[in-house]
Amino acid sequence: MLKLIQNESIKIALRLRTWIMAALIVVIVLVAAIVINAHLKPNANWKQTLLNQNAQAEATLSNPRVYMPPIDRLRLKAQVAINTYDIAHNLPPGHQDAWVFTTGALSVGQIGIVFVTVVAGDIVAGEFASGTIKALLTQPVNRTRIILSKYVSVMLVTLMMFALVLVSSIVIGGIFFGFNGIGEPLVFVNAKQVVTQMTTGSFITLGYAFALISGVMIVTIAFMISAVFRSSALAIALSIITLFVGVSLVQLLSSFTWDKYILFANTDLMQYITGGPPVTGMTMGFSIVVLAVYFIVLNAVSWRVFVQRDVSS
């Protein structure tokens, strides 16, 4: 089994596009740091600006003639609290260090997921498209081990992609903004629209762990599509389309209570830390159960299609 995983990993590593995708991730992180650094212009009057914003917000909140939905009122109160905290702790808007930069670099991880989706969408379908599947199945190894080795290899690529984003953002962020601040509190608005705080290190750990879970689910979908279709190009295209359409579908159907059962409504567990779920009443426990069910079903479909597929044609 380990030999099969090693062989699959080597095949992925030997492809030029794998290294191009890895290089692009580092370049994107580097460009982001350069752009942020170029726009970090200290504003001597930033405290007064925040005080003015608070005054305007408090005037709006206290005006009985101004109607605001409860959620917007909570958000405005939270912003006032964050502004007050920044003033008290001398934290100008947009302040950066390696750790704040690393939290922002999570968005680069989403781009990385697209790259790994390409790998996952091709890893099985590509064998059929190139005809190498026949040679692969002549080995004295059952199909279950073959499909499992391919899946484990894709998961290893997913893990390494997130590790690359994390390490490159810490290193590049430290070079541009310094390494101080990992133990300092990060103030943010939680899922209940209440101002809360946790150490920057804890926030980074949660953010990347939850992003990895999301990545695993999305890549598992791409892997299932790859197992179902013989065309590599079709499998990759459908995988990427599913990735982007899924998120839009959740937003489009957010007014329906059954929307919470859609996979993409549950992949982002960070929504229970900050922002809030798309459907009222959803909990982290609920999302974990939904993800577990989808995970089992998707892998079951991949396994069943692969082990029963006729490759004689």
C-alpha cells in the first residue's frame, strides 16, 4: 500500500504543472505582501478618524427615527467596540505583522484548493484518458488499494498545499512586517455579532485547520468526479465548475431552510467563529455531521464506480 502511495505521489511530483502551481502560490503571497506594504502609509490622525466614526455610529444608534435591522445594529455596535479597542491599544487600522498577514493569507488557500482540484480531477480520469489504466490494473493489487492510494496521494497534496501557504505567508510576512505579535489578542466580531478576542496564534490555528477540512471536502468531490468520468478534461472542468457554483448556490437558496443540507453551506466551519452561518439555527455540530455523511457517500461512490468499471474498451 505504501509503495502504491509513493508511486502516485511521485507521478504527481514529476508533473511540471504541480511545481508551477506551487510557485504561483508563493508568488501570490509575495505580491500580496508587496502591495500591502506599499499601501501602509501611517495616518497621523487615525485616532481622531475612529473617534469621528464612533460618534456618527452612536448618533445613528441613539436616533429613534432611524430604523435598523437588529443584525445591522449589532454589527454597528461591534464596530464601535473594535474602534474603541484599537484606540486604547494604539493599533492603527490596517496594522500588520507576520501573524496578521498570515490570517489574511487564508484567501490564498482558496486559490490553492482550485489547483489541487485540478490534480484530483485528473488523477483517475487521466488514467482512462491516456490508456494507462489497463497497465495499472494488471498489477497484482486489487482495485480498492489502487483507488485508496490515489485518494491518499491527493490528500497529501492538499495538506502540503496548505502547509506551503502557511509557511510562505509566515516567512514573507515576517520579512516585510516583522514577527512580533503571535501572542497578542486578535479582536473580531464573532458569529453572534459580539466583539470577542483570542490570541493571533489560536486564530491562525483554527483558521487553517478549518480551511484544510473545507479543502478536503472540495477535493473529495473532484476525486469522485474523476472516478466517474473517463475524460480528464471533462472531470477537471466539472470539478472547478462545482467548486464555484456550489458557493453561489448556497447564497441563492439561503432563504430556504433545507439550504443547510447542501454541502457547501457546511464546508466553512470558520463561519461559526466569525461571520455566522448562512441559515439561522445551524450549529458546528450539525455541519460536522453533514460533512461526515457527504464524505462517506462521495468516497463510496468513487470506490464503487472504480472497482466495477469495465476497462476492456
